Amino acid sequence: MKLGKKCVVLAMCLSLLFLFSCSQKPKEGSPYTIGVNLELTGPWAEVTKTVKQVLIMEVEKINAMGGVDGHPLELVIEDNGFDQGRAAAIMTKFTQNKKIPVVLGPWEDPLQGTTRAIAEREGITNIIFCPSNPMVRGLKQKWSFNIAQSDIIVSRKLADLCLARGYKTILVFPGNWPLALSLADYFKQFGEEKGLKVIIAKETHAPSDIDMTPQLIKLKPIIEKEKVDAFYASTGGPPGPIIVKNMRALGIKTPVIGTHAFGFGFVIALGGAAMEGVEFGAGKPVVPYQLDEGDPVRPIVTDLDKRMKERYGQGLDQIAGHAHDAIWLIYDALKRCKGEVTRAAFRNALEDTTEFVACHGIYNYSPTDHDGLSKEDMVFIRIEDGKFKRLKF
Amino acid sequence: MNPWIHIPQLLAAGITMGAIYALVALGFVIIVRASQILNFAQGEFVMLGGVVTFFFITGAGLPYPLAALAAVLAVIVIGFLLHLLVVYPLRKASVLILIMATVGASIVISNTSALLFGTLPKALPPFSGDLPLELGGIRIVPQNLWVLGATFLLFFVLYFLSHRTLVGKAMEASSTDPLGADLSGIARNFMVFLAFGVSAGVGAIAGVLVTPIFYTSYNAGTLLGLKGFIAAVVGGWGKNSGAVLGGFVLGVVESTSIAFIPAGYKDAVAFVVLLLILYFRPKGILGSPYIDSRRW
């Protein structure tokens, strides 16, 4: 009796295993499922809404084109509410679904450490929207890829901007979170390589600071004493415009340079007239119609802009660009798997991505580079008359 | 570097912050004076003042002053609704339960705002330009003067309301001596209802005034509410004058502390001030009608 029961259980297990091993290789025309782990509620809700809209729009387009060699794409979108625990739970849930070869998201830096660790342990590709940071790069993880421009290339691009503008001494006012601090450090490193004098302020600011006046009052004497040519706000989100606004209110007229996080419409709306003349390097989707005629990115960017305006009544921004690039990178890698889509095959295909042209530029992944983009994929931007204007040097 | 050279400008910044904290603190005190309820949704009224004005300007196309007025009225209605839907049904419960209910209401309000108006931060243009005025080496943005003026104006209006009108006195009576108020024929629940409206109005005015200086978003109310609460406690729980004084003390201490310590500790300073006051003078600087310091 006991033996019989054991046999039944064993048989069931074996048949389950058999079923699983069968389902590993999708049958002809069966969909490829992509897990999407996004901050759809919480402070990033409005930003991730754009991501979701673009993902849905692009998947519909891919499926209308016949999918990936006859296999349609299918999205499973889950909301992590900008919560570490929920992001981890969703990631784990996706890893247990053997039909999912790749998980997209999370959006924000504080969550990527967790999902990357799970991806590494379970052996599933994780494409993260936010830039990598020195901490996660140091781990040399095999299964995680980042979409956005890394702190390294942003800092290199900004050093170029300072050289072109003839700035000699630059004061950096960093945020107190890892990405803002590493942007400041890399900028100092690359700037000093090129002979610039870079001072990183001891004062920092928090992402929740609504008034930077006190910090700026302390920085004002340094600006005057060191004859600072430019003030670098190494930050993202609302603190950027707040810093510029507070500076101008204190009568500091030093030119301001910023990060690629300044390339969003709401930044100009928050800072108002104070934002005039702020310069930074950013992704190409910020200025779709000011790109060079011969730029291979231009037709992709303008096409996406038109389709977004038509469907959602809102034009393209860097976020929409990231979403577009992520889904088409997946499409491209799946296609190169030639029907043999397993998690390992997909990862290898994605890592082999070379010269892939998308909204933000040309992606090249390699075993040593999981960030994809390069300095050449960014453009210089100046805020003029409340609009983004491309600068060429 | 000599830290004292920053003091005048930091003082100017601190007075502005103080005026903002004072406005939020006044909102807390109005409700406490009528019902002893601590309304943790107070910060949300401030947030709504800014967010709803923004919506009326961009969504409904109203001119700025009209939009601001409409927003204040809308928030007053929300204040009334908060009383009718949350506080009134729980009128027989203990004050502690009511306080928890207001915490719940604040979460509902801020998330509803996120759903309706989005999560991106929103800014309003300043009332009268953003060219800073220079006074003896100190720079002040005109909007700061608006905030300062409004704080004192509201303080005097509230003083008049509570000391010179029957309604104001009835409001106060229903809190200090509920039984006595009942015996004198004061409709206590109606007084609390009115207090929620006035408090929401003051909060919304604060929101309209401060949004041009900073910005507002669906979750901006929490920290402002907390700071306003600290200001009200520091100054003297339950006193209008205490709320205003507490606001300025908090703002100035917070701001000037930066001359000596890194700005990262700015928010902690507020709580240190609160602890020190509670430790050495639990009834606040001006004393509180509700806290008997002999009990400590």
C-alpha cells in the first residue's frame, strides 16, 4: 500500500518534470511571455504609465508584423508599488513561470539590487530601465542588463560639454543617493583627466528636499572665492529645478549644467523662467526633430513620436524611448535565438547584441559591458524659451 | 570659514519656512480648539490647495486668482466631507480612534490625488514675479513676503473669530468643556463640522501660497503636516499664538543650524527641537490649555 502510494507520487513527479521539459521549448506559434515588473503605483506611477503604454503599443506592432518568426509576444505586467518586497516577490513569481525567458523592470535604482540578485540566482535575464551604478557593476552579474545611459557615459559627455564651453572650474552639488554621488565622482575623474578643476561640495541634498536655499547659501562663498565657471547639479527629479530656482533667487548667476535627468518636460515646468540657459547631455528622444538628417536614430525616434501622439496624445520622451528600446532589444535577441528560446540562449543572444539601432542610440552589449550605449549616443541640450534646444559644438 | 557670515541670509530663509510651518500649525490648532482631535490629514489640505489650483489652471483653464479661490473652496468642501464621512460617524469613539481615522483619511486623500491628478510634481507661477528683492545684502523672493503677510493676516482673522464672535467662542467651549457646552445649548458636532471647514481653508491657502516657492505633489502633505504638528507642539498645543511662534522657532532653528552642521541633518533638527521642548517644557513655549505640566 505504502509502496503503491510512493510509486504514484513518483510517477506524478516524473510526468510533471516531463511536462516541464516539454514546455521549455515553445511549440510552433506559441507566444513568448515577457514579465514586466514596474512601479505602476507610488511616486513613479506617472512615469511608468508611459513605459506601460509604449510596451503595449510596440508589442501590438510586433504581433501585427507576425511576431517573432510566428511566435507572438505576450506581456505579463505586474505592479510592485515601488516596494522592495513586492518587487522581489514579483521577480520570483516570474522566475517560477518557465515560459518567461526575460523580465523587464524594475524602473528605479533602489529596487534593482534585489531583482538582479534573484536573476543571478535563478538564471533569468533581467533588463533594468534605470542606469547601472558602480556598486552593481562591481558584482559583474551575468544575467542583468541596463537600458539607460550609465553614469560613466553621462559624466564623459558632460566633461566634453565643459571643454566645449571653456569652463575651467566646476562646482558639483550632488544628491545624497548612490547614482548622484557616482555621477559626481566620475565627473571629477574624467574632468580632471582633461585638465578641469572639479570641486565636489561637501553639502548634499536629499531627493525629498523641497528647499535647497540653506545649502546654496553655504555654497555661494565657494562659488565667489574659487571663481567657479559652472555649477553642476548632479541630481535627478524635482531637486534639479528646485536647485536652479533657489540659486537664481539668491542672485547666483553662474551657468548651471545638469544630468540627463533634466531632459523632461516637467523639469522645465517646475523651474519656470529660472531654467533658461541650463545645459546638459541627454538621450536623443529629447529632441526628435533636431537630430541630424543622416542620423540612423532619427527615423525611429520621429516615427515613435508620431505614433505616440496619435494613440496617447502625448509625444515622445526619454522614458518612452527606454521602453521602446527594451522591447525591440528583446525582439531582436529572440529572433537571433532562431526558435530555440531557452533562458540561457536568450541571455547569450542579448549579450551578443551589436550595432542595434533604437531610440536612444546604438546598443552594443558584450560580456564586459551590460550598459549598451556609448557617449556618442547622447546629444547636448540647452533649455531656451521653455523648450529643449539641441546644441552642436 | 566663519559660519556666522551666512546667518542673515539663513535667517531670511528660516523666517519663510517658519511662516509656512505656522500656517500648517494653525490648521491643526483650529480643530483641536473645537474638538481635541488631532487631524493628521492636515498636511493633505495643504497638498490639495496646490494640486487643485494646478488642476483648475491647466485642466479647466481658469485664470490664476479664480483657480486659487476655487481650489480653496473645493478644499473647504473636502474638509466638511472629512468631518461628515470620517469624524461624525465615529463621534462616540475615543479621541485616539478618531486620530487613527484621520491617518487613514490622509492616506486615502493623497492616493486619490495621485490617481486623479498624477504623481509628477507640479509648480505654480509666483504671484508677483520671481525677481529677488535685495535688502542690505539679503535676497528675498516676493512670494516669501506673500507667505509672511498671509500668515499674520490669517492669525489675526482667527484671533478675531475665536475671541470676538459667538461662533468662535462656541467652538472653543465645545472642546474645553463638552458638558458645559451641551448644557448651554451649543450644537457641538456642528462646531466641529465648522472647525474642519475653517482648518481645511487655512491649509488650502497655505498650499496655494507655498506651491510657487517649492512645488507640490500627491505625497507632499505628509512632511509638511508633520513639521506643522511639531510647530504646534513646540509653541504650545492648542494656542493660535503658540502655533505661529512655534512655526517661526522651528523654521529659524532648522535653517540657521545649517551654518554649523551639514544640511543633511536639517530634518533631524526639527525633531531634536521637539524632544528638547517636550523634555524641559512639555506644555510648549507659550503653554497649553490642554496639557497640565504638573502631570510630568
